[in-house]
Amino acid sequence: MKAIFISYNKALSERVMETLDRLHARGFTRWEDIQGRGSFDGEPHYGNHAWPSVNVAVLTIVADNKVKPILDELRYIDHQAPQHGLRAFVWDITEKM
Amino acid sequence: MKLYETAVRKPISTILIFIGVLIIGGFSLRNLAIDMYPDMDIPYLSVITTYTGANATDIETNITRVLEDNLNTVDNLKKLTSTSSDEMSMITLQMEWGADLDQAANDIRDVIGRISSALPDEADDPILFKFSSSMMPVMVLSATADESYAGLYKLLDDKMVNVLNRIDGVGSVSLFGEPVREIQVNVDPVKLEAYNLTVEQIGQIIANENSNIPSGTLEIGNNQFNVKADGEFNSSDDLKDIVISNYNGRTIMLEDVAEIKDTIEKMTIDERINGKRGVRVLIQKQSGANSVAIVKDVTAELENIKETLPNDVKIDVVMDSSESIVDSINSLEETVMFAFLFVIIVVLFFLGRWRATFIICLTIPISLITAFIYLYGTGSTLNIISLSSLSIAIGMVVDDAIVVLENITKHIERGSTPREAAIYATNEVWLAVIATTLVVVAVFLPLTMVSGMAGIMFRELGWIVTIVICVSTLAAITLTPMLSSLMLKAETKHQYKGLGIIFKPIDKFLDKLDEGYAKLLAWTVRHRLLVICSTFVLFFASLGVFMAGFIPIEFMPTSDTSIITMNVQLQQNLNVDYTVKTARKIDSIINVKYPEIYLLSTSTGESSNSQSRMLSSDAASYAINYTMRLVKPHERERSMFLISDLLRQDLDQIPEVRQYTVTPGGNRGGSVGGISTISLKVFGQDLNQTNDVALYLKDKISQLSTTRDVQLSRDDMRPEYNIVFDREKLALYGLNSTTVATAIRNRLNGLTASLYREDGDEYDIIVRYAEPFRTSFEDIENITVYGSEGQPIKVKDVATITEEFAPPIIERENRQRQVSVEISLGDGVALGTAVQEINDKVLADYQIPDGVYLEMGGSVEDQQDSFSDLTTLLVLIILLVYIVMATQFESLLMPFIIMLTIVPAFTGVIVALWATNTPLSLIALLGAIMLVGIVVKNGIVMVDYTNLLRERGSAINQAVIASGKSRLRPVLMTSLTTILGMVPLAIGTGEGSEIWQPMGIAIIGGLTFSTFLTLLLVPCLYSVFVGSGLKKEKKAINKKRKEEKRKRNEFQEAKALK
């Protein structure tokens, strides 16, 4: 089991959620309207006057074999709209209840 | 879910809701009536009191003053004027515009009821008279005839008046100048005296002979028959054979002592249409009816009527109140369409995309159509104010949609799908869009609160623009994102396919423009003080131009309505026959010299009909009233103002003309759109003194080059014959003054003995002295009356006849006596210019006598009132706009920077007015006020984006330049849509469009000037003000740091000491 943390521009919400649905990643936790800033470049997402865009974060725990297709899809979305900002991070799940 | 999100997610609902709005709007438009102005009650009420036998001074003391003192307390009273003349007092209460006139009328009735006991017993009860726009004729027709002239009255009465009266909305149809048949019994006084008869006796005999009397019933056997005695004359010839007396055994017939004529009554008025004798038909509407609809129906019905009339009867239209309405509305509709077209072109030019242009321009019809719903809902009409409001709004309604669509396109370029872009891009700008709309609302909503006449005119404008702009904002954040999500393509670069190839050079040009502007901006920011100073130097220079009087001041722009009315007065006491000769002389001059005039209606003398007397107070036996209709302005070279001036020169050449008034546009006194007049009022108790002052002023003012038709409101004294009875002698013969006066009246004016009936119509039978016996002063003296014992007495035995001058009328304003000098203006003379000339050349070195003071009135008064109203409004609007912006930026400095862009806008207004030689009128001033809202929008866009860049971390100058470069297109686009939207209004080709021309010119001038200067001035001001603020901040921070450092050092030192 892997945890995928996806942080993206709110404008990409529909596409990200549609990807998860399509790849049968049923369970997730989502935070709407959050702030964030990339480590290298890209615009900050602060939801204020200067930086009006905001982020959404999704944490989904999926089987190991689903990680690659999901990341591939996300990479494709990021490639289509590179300026929006879309990042995903994966780490292991050691236990669950 | 947010509104815009719902709209994007539910496209069907959104589209259907807007289609619903369109349907309701279309329905409203179909049912809207057309009119010239919004419905406005003329705020005048009159109280008329008659008091038989009293002269002007008595009337003034006993009636006018008593009433005035009490009426003065009525609420909302603006001005109280009165005219006291022989036997009549007329008090006019001018109420505040927009006051409740029904309430005022009730108050006035209360006052009259309360004080009627204080009025003289013999005076009649005061009558309250309410003016109404329905009193003005909606249409005046003329009927001319050759052979049928004698029977014209009956023809028209049967076949026209009755038919027209049946039309819906027609209040009344009246005929003037019609030849009326009467049976004249012209007696010879010498014969009458020989037979010991009097006019009254003959009248009595005729009345007794001319009657039908039912004489009861007769039963013969089982049958019953009615018996009647038909004595009525079957023909007018029957009169001749009436036996009036037996003298020495001889039977005297009526024809022995009198000449009997079945003829038409002696004309007191001579109506000519293009030189032919004719009848004038006046059509009045019912109160609240729509003029345009009535005229349309009447015109249609006239075609049918013409067929029933004999061939030689010709019907022409002398005045058609709907014509100018329809023309103005048509030309304004054209203006709106052109404005729409220009806006589309501008949007397409900048965006280069058909779909985007379609989405933006769709907000125009949707938001404009809501104006029709508003008009229909409030019961208003499609008038020049409402239509002009639309053409003013048209350039502004696309602004919000442009901002929203621009951001959506930006999101798509970044890789969003159109649907995502529509939602999230709108999310980013919707608050800013609402804020800029609030600024515009802050300008237009206060317009609905203006008082006075300006308020009536601008209320509708304020509401319409406010509603339309609000709806356009609503459409911009719902319909625009929804349509964008469906229609915009995800492609980011323009493909220049097909017709799109033409956008390639445009795009290149715009890119170059961006670059060039950025370079210019970099230069200006380095020379910012120079730019700021030169802007203000320009402003003060233009202010100087204005102050020096290069721009004349005017109340309302005048427009060439192709109609001239003219009142010409000859020496008083001239009779109609003489006046008619002069009228023909003037007619022939007009016919020869002015081919532009295609219809010349001349009315000489005054009608015997009392109703028409009320309508035309200028009519008199020695006066000629003209109505001239000119061909359309574009079909002639000379304007109606020039023709009026030339007419005045012609009248000056005619020696018998005493005074005249030529009124281009008709309707003297200048209500909305009429020509301006000045009345210089001379207040003072002493009638002779004020007369002298007024005459002196009249003399001086008529010598000025700017003034025309200078007249006094108090006419010259008029000579009259007065019969003064010797009561002792009267009593001696058993007579009294009334019997003798009535006898004189019966012989001169005639006695209506009876009515002759023919075909259901009745004609007067008039008995009086034959004309040769009533032509001189002595004829009155020689009239014989009979004493109580039947002895003949001549009038000269009991009375003396003296020639007198009738006392003048006494006019008062706000309870003080006044006489006014009425002044018209020459061709192309602005009101302000004339006022200044009068002040400088006449009043400056005139020593006003004690007890007299002067006041300017007429249009000047209205102009000053309205200008001060609008100036207050300007201040109010500037404050409101400042407040709206300050809350938006949460700063006091930013709105200040933006508001400074109003300065070059005013420079632009002055330059544009000056360059086009347009006077500053109420309408131009209104344009200047609207500019406040329009120009700050540009400033907001610039400053907002500069702030954003600064917050993102740019240095001030960098931020200023980058934001300028990025905002150049939106600023140019919104400004150009507004400017080009105004162009049709400013060119003003249609009839009546001249009224809005100054507004168009003012807005175009101001906005063009301010846009170009805003693009340079705002960055400079921003860099100066924010920069200096930053320096102060830095200084403060440095100081704080030093302080901190000092404290730390102290702490370290203290620690070291330990």
C-alpha cells in the first residue's frame, strides 16, 4: 500500500478527480482551498490579491500497482498545463486499521 | 456553489433565464409608447378671479394681494407671480419640479376657501386652473377652399370634426377662423326713429314670430289629433315679410326699416394657409393619451375624410407634434445601432476572435433590453432621454465582460480546459468587476436624486444606466463564463485561418504598440515630475481658456426643429381689415425671400371663440400670428435661426410694425429644448418709475448685437372711448346707466334676437344698426333711447364721451410689483454671451434709482438653478466615487492617485468644446459629470494591477512599467468602446439630435484626453506618491534599526560591565 499526496492548482480539480475515479482509486482525503508554493519555480497559490489562485490537496492510499498509472496520468495533466502546478509525492504505508 | 460556477455547470438554466429576460424585454419594447420626454407634470397652477368693474389697481389691492399673502404659505411653492388687469386677477404658482400637484391643488383650495370671505362680495369666486400638457394641441390642420369656402364650416363640422372626435384619445377638435353663417338685420336708425321703433322691439318681434308652439290636442269623434303652430321661419327670406308696426294705417314690414342679409359673420380673424383663406383645425388629446398614436390614427382617418370632401377643399398639416418625436426617436435608434456596431468592431479588432467577440457583444442586447422592462414597469415611454441613456450605456456594458473573458483566455493559454478556465478565472476577477461597477453606479445613481427640472430629465437616465450596468455585470459573471466554457476553443495561438488572416497585421501592430508604450513609459517614469507638471499646466491653461469666456455658457442646446413662429403687432387699435393688408404684405415678402418655408399659416386678428383666446394670448385685432414650416434641415442651407434673423430684418423695414417676436422652434418661453430667453425683471412699487427704468433698459438692450425682439411685459397704454353718464339727467328721464349702456351695446355690437334653424343647425339672427350708422364717435352720441314716458332722448343728452387711456396691467412676482424686459437671442448667440453683454454694456454703468432693483430671469434663472444643482451633484459624486475606491483598495492614497486623472479629463472637455465651438450647456456639464465614473475605471485597472505586481515583489518602477504594458489593451479597449459608442451621438445627424451633441463631444474629448494622459500620468503619480511613501517607510525602518542596535549595544555594554 502506498500513500499518494497530490497537491495541485484548484483549476485542475476536475481532471485530477476524474483520473482517480477512472483508475479506481476510491478512497481519498481532500483539502480544498489551501495555500502552497513550489520549491523551484511557478506561481505561489495564496488566494490573495497578488496571487489569486489556490491549491487543493488530495491524499489517497492505493495498492502498489496503481501508483504508476496514477502518476503517469498526473504527469500527462501537468504536461498539458505546466503553468498551473501539479505535484504528487508517494510514500509507504506501514500499517493500517 | 458560487453564482458563476452554477452558471457554468447549468448552461441550460442560464441560457433559458437570459432568453426569458429577452422575451420579457421584447414584449415590453413592443408595448412601449413613444414620446419626446419622460412624463412630466408642468408644475404651474393658476388662481383666476374676476371682479366686474374694477380696474387693475383695484384688482391688485383687493384681490391679488389678499390671495398672494395667503397662497404664499403653500408647500413646495417656488415662485408666485401675478397679473392684475382690468376685471381680472391671475395668480400663477410655480411649484418645485416633481412636487405633488394634486396635493398642492388641495392646499390652494383650502387657502381659497379660508379667505374667500375677505374678498369683495361682488368678486366671483376664485377658480383654480391646472396647466396640463394635454392643453397643447397635438396636431393643427388647415383646410382651404375656393368655391366651398362659404359652407366650409358645416362641411368640416359634419365630415371631419365628428369623425375625428371618435378617435381614441382625441380630447377635442375645434375649428378656428371658420366662416360662420348668420342672419343680419341691419336697421336704419333714421327710419326706425320715424316709426318710433327700437332695436329691442324689433328683436322682440322677431323672437315672437320665430317659434314653434304645440297647441294641444283635438278630439274628433274617436280620433285624437295633435295641434301645433309652426311659426318658425322656413327660409331667411321669411324675415322680410314680418309686420313690425302699423303707422298711420300703413303696415310696416321689417324690410322697410332694415336690410336683411343671410351671410357669414364679420370676420374678427383672418386665417390664411399659404395665402389661401382657410380654417384651422386644432386637435387636443385626452390627458395621458399618447400623441404619436393619436396623430397616426388621425392621419389615417384623414385619408378617408378627404374622399368625402369636395375637390376644392384641401387639408394640410400645419403642426404635427409627433413628427419631431418620431424623427428624434428614429435618429436615436440609428445612433444606438451605430454605437452597437462600433463597439463590435473595437472588440473584434482587439481580440481578433469571432467567438470571443460574440460572447462579449451578446451582453449588449441582454443588458440593454432590461431597460425596456424598467420603462414598461414604471409606465414610462421610449423617449429621447431613455434612448440616449442606452446609447450612453452601450460602450460601458461590455467592459465587465471584457475583463472576465480576458482572464478566461489567460487561463486557457496556461493549459486549462475552457470549462475549468471559465470557473476559476471568473473566481479571480468577479470581485474586482463588481467593484468597478459600483464606481459607475456611484456616478449614475445620484443622478436620480437631482432636484428641479434637471432632475426630471436625468432621473430616467440615472436609473437606466444603473440598471443596465448592473445587469451587464451580472451577465459578465454568469453568461460570459458559461458561454466561454461552451464556445471557446482550447487552442492557445491564433491560427489566422480563413478570414482570420486579417488579424495577423493587427496583432503585429498591437504587439508593436505594447512595446512602444513600454518604452515611452520607461522614459516618462524617469521624467515623472515633468509629466505631472505639464499635465497641471495644461489643466490650468484650459481652465484659463474657460474662465476667459472662450466657451460661452448656455442652458439647453437648441435644435433646428424646422418650425418658426412669429407674432407681429401693429399700432394698437388698428382693426382686422387694416392688419390683414399688412399681413398680405409680409406674406408676399416671405413667399419671395424664403423658399425654405413650404407652409405659411397666417392668423390675423383674434377669434371670437373664448377657448382659442385662452390658448393664444398674443392674438389681437392688430396682431398677426405666423406659423412657418420649413423643409428638413438637410434639405436647406440656412438654419431656422438664420432665417429668423433675416425675417427680423425684413420686419424692421415695414413702418407700421410696432413690435414683433420671432421664435425659431416655436413655443416661446423655452421649456425643454426650446430657445433660450432672458427676462430682465424690474422690481419696484412705483409704476411710473419702473416703467421708465424698463423703457430705458429696453432701449439700451435692443441696441446690443446679441439681442433680438426686446419687449416689455407691460404693454403700452391703450386708448379707449369711455361713456360717462350724468346720473342726474338719467334719473330725470327715468333711465339708468345699465339700460342705456345695454342699448348702446345692442346697436353697435348687435342683439341676438333669435335662432334660425335649418337642417338641424342653428344660426344667429342679429339685429343692429347698419354699418354706415356706426362708424364714428358722433354715431354713438346720436343713438336714440326712449325714456320712461316714451320720449326720445339722444345719448349725448345724458352722457359725455371721453377718450381715455386704459391703465396698464400690474404684474407681481413673489408679492412685489415688477415689469420685465423680455429678450430673445440672435442666431448662434449663447445665453451666457448675451447675459454678459447686457451686464457689461448696459447694467454696469446704469445707476438704478432708489426703490427699484433688477433681477435676471427666464432661461438664465433655470440655467443657474440647474448648474448649481449639477455642481453639487459633481461634488457628491466625486466623494462617493472616492469612498467606493477607498474601500476597494483599503487605502486613502490609491483613490487619490486615480482621482487625479479627472483633471486631464476636464482639460479634454474644455478643449473639445472649444475646438468644436460648442457652448457649455446643461447637457455638456452632465457629460463632464459622467466622465468622472468613466475615467476612473481606467485608473482602477492600472493601479490595481500595479499593486498586484508590487505585492508579487517587483520594484516600483518595474511594476509600473510592466503593469502599463500589460493593461494597455484592456484600457484602450474599454475607452475606445465608450468613445466610439459616443461618436454617433456627437455627430448628431438626425433631427433633434443636437440636444445630446454637447454630451457626446464632452465625453469623447474628455475620455480621449484622459485615456492618453492616464496611461502616462497614473504610472508617474504612482511612482511619485508610493515611492515617497516607501522612502519614508525605509527611513522609519532604518531609524528603528538604529534604535534597536543602540539598545543592543547598551545591553552588551552593560553585560560587559558586569
